[in-house]
Amino acid sequence: MEIRTDVHADAARVQNEIKTYLGLKSSELIFEYTTLEGGKAKLDLITINPRHNQSFLFRTEIGLDKVEALIKMLDYVKSYREKEYSYTIQWVSKEMRELQTSYFRAKNMYDALDKLYYGRDVNTMTVYSCVLNPMT
């Protein structure tokens, strides 16, 4: 008899760990999966800022399957503050027209901007500043 774990239960458990570790509500996180060539799973973790209801990329991970991608994401979430720099980006979208401030962890300024622009046409936003925050 083959013992098989419930992949959906494992995925839900790890997703909940990630949400809890980040201290976010379910309504503030989207786990977006894509199947890549060769059957690998790509996970884009997207955060939604409740203040202005805009979504941004938090991190992308790739695994052999959904659960492996989630486990990699959980490992990242547990240590990202020590591994990446903190950036503050001030921006305006064409639809909102008021200055917004968002914070990102990224390896460099370009990575932070990619997270800001994720899923958007770059022409729909104007970035006024992207600042590396002092280390604490």
C-alpha cells in the first residue's frame, strides 16, 4: 500500500505558515501559481496594501512542484530581512493621482522597482523616488 500525503493540505499548511510569519491577513496575500515547462511550479507571492488596495510582488520562487515552491518561499520569508536591503518608493498612479509610499525588500533598486511594477504597464505609474533605507 502506497502512503501518499495530501498535497493540498501540505500546501495550505505552508501557505498559512507564510501568512502567519509575515503577520498579514489572508486578504492581503495572493499565492499565484504557474506551471512552467517541464512541470515545475512557479510561485509569485503578491501582497495587497489595504490602504490603497494596490498589489505588489513580494517574491518569486520555483520548485519541482507547488509544495516545494512554497517551502522555498517560507525559507525566504524567515530570513529575507537579513538578506535584502530595504527601499522606500514614492509613486503616483494615473488613476489615484495622489502620492503613495511603499516599502520593499530587494537585492537592489532595480529589483525593488520590478516588484512595484509587477503586473502593470510602466506607463501607468510615475516614480518620484526610490531610496535605500539606512540599515538598522
